[in-house]
Amino acid sequence: MTKHPAGKLFRLIGADGAVYSSETKGTFGGHRKTRVYGALDCKAASRAIAKGVQYEKARVFFANEADARAAGYRPCAVCMREANDAWKRAST
């Protein structure tokens, strides 16, 4: 994980659902309102950020996939299709 230039702090969500400030972005990104997490280079998230739909205000990060799942987030259907399919099967 690399540190963001200019000392910006990122909101990381732990497995307990608590928010932590960190200089490192994490390995997965998520969206607080939709409770979806995915790869940092996800095309769906990139499109939302580019549109300026205030997506970044609700953006959070996770150190790993286990923390994202434990915090109640589901895998993205765009960048994590297989994990999302498995999540759907487990949820029914």
C-alpha cells in the first residue's frame, strides 16, 4: 500500500464497522450508502467519480476483503463478478 501525497487521510472501515483514519488508502474501495466494495480500479466506481456525483464523499476503503465483508459490505457486480455471484448464492 502506498501513501497518498499531501498527507490526505482516508476513511478505512475495520471488520468491526468502525471508521479509522489512515494515510494509506487500503486495497479495496467501498461506498457507504450502497454498502458495496470492490477493486480500487473498478470501472463502475471510476465512472461515478468522473461524473462528480458526490461519490467520493461516501467513499471508504478497506485494508482487505475480509474487513469489507465483516463490516457488512457486498462485492461489486462489475469488478468482482465471481465473488458477487457467490455472495448472491449464499444470501438466498
